[in-house]
Amino acid sequence: MINLIVFVVLLAVGEFISAGIYKSSPAAGAFAGAIAFFAALLISLAIKLANQWERVIILRLGKFFAVKGPGLFFIIPVVDQTMKVDTRILTLEIPKQQVITKDNVPVSINGVVYFRVERAEEALIKVQNFAYAMSQYAQATLRDVIGGMTLDQLLAEREQIGKEIEEIVERESSSWGLKVIAIKIMDIDMPEDLKKMMSRQASAEREKRATITKAEGDKMAAFNLSAAAETMAKSPGAMQLRTLQTIDGLGPSASNTVVLAVPIEIMETVRKYIGQTAAKVSTPSQ
């Protein structure tokens, strides 16, 4: 767009000047008009504009010359060639890969690669198509890493697997002028029969934990009840207080009826009397 605007403005100025020359000398005016047209065309072709996220590689006579951008810059028309590179973070999907794990389980895995161009000249000069090269290398690395892990490791260490793949890809792609931001594992697909087996295993494991937890709770309750009984046996009034607390906990509801056949004090007196009588009987008379 800017080239067209510059061309129109320069052409208008050149034609205005050539029109003045044409009045005095028609031949010179026509020649000036032609010169003005080609000059406007060359200048408009020499002006280039790169956006904030773009870098422009300039090849002069086929050789690397410079990296320009962002903003306005100039080239030599016909002599220079330009190629734009997007330096924003790019996203590449890793297609679903069929992989055999270390314990011989077939799985299907896909992921995504986030990367950006750090050195535009290397990304264009060293690699024919850096996006395609990144995609293929990430696929090959994913298969190699997953193939050296068991299914349990794959399911439990997804984040670690992504970081390991990222480090391997980063080591190679850094020489291409690329910077890997992150590699994420998205979906892990397994055969249906294996999913059912894992579901049954998880259910059995949860039932096992529930049984162990209940047994531990019963054991703790038994210890606490034993300690409470021992404490109340050492305190004469503890049982009476516990009885009153239990009665109070029943609440004022009319449906709750409590019948105390014998007061606690009378039961204690009778127990002492029986104990004394038994002692006298067992003692022989002198």
C-alpha cells in the first residue's frame, strides 16, 4: 500500500514538473515525463515496510546482506531480494503418533509445539522450511522418548515427558535459529480392553484403601473406648456424670422416655454391703 502511495505522489510531482518543461520544449518535456515515471517506480520499489513482529532478510545478488525491520527501510530494486519472517510465537500440532511403550503397550499420542524465530537469517538460510523441520523432529523425538517408558510412567509423568522432549528438540533447533517455548502432551489413547482393566484395578485399589481406613478407624475407636473405661473405673463419680450427660443428650423431645429403675447411689450402697457380707462369711469364727 505504501509503495502505491509513494509511486502516485512521486509520479504526480514528476508529471507536474515535466508539464512545465513541455511548454518550453515538447521533446524535453516528454523525456522528463518518462524519466519521472521510471524514477517514481524505482523509488517506490526501493521503499519497504515491516510490521513490528516481522524481520526481513535481504539477499543482495543472491548473498545474505542484512536483516531489516521493523519499520521503514530501503533496498536496491532488482539487485536485492527480500524475505519476511514472522517472529511471533508459532504453534505446530504434533499429529497422533502410534507408539509401543517399553512394556509393549500400544498407545496413540499427540501434542503441540510452541516456538518462535530468534535469528531470522539462520532460520531461512540453514533450513529449507523451518516449520516443517520442527514438526518432523518433534514427532520423531516424541516416538523415541515414549518408546523408552512404561505405561505407568507415561500416565504419571506427562509433564516431565513434555519437558524431556522439549530439551531434546531445543538442543537441535537452537542451531536453526529457533527457540522452543514449550512442548505439551495433549491426548493419550489406549485400547478399550486395557482401559477396562485399568478401571477395574483402580476400583479394587480404592476398595482396598477404604477397607484399610475402616479397620484403622475401628482400631483407634477400640483403643479410645478402652482408655475411657479405664479412666471412668478410677473415678467413682465418672459413670454417674456420663449417665447424666447421656440423658441430657437425648433432648427435650416427647418421644424420648428414660426410666431409671434404681438410683446410682443405692446401687453403689448395695454393692458395698454385699462385699462386706461376703467378707464376714469367708472369715472363720474364733
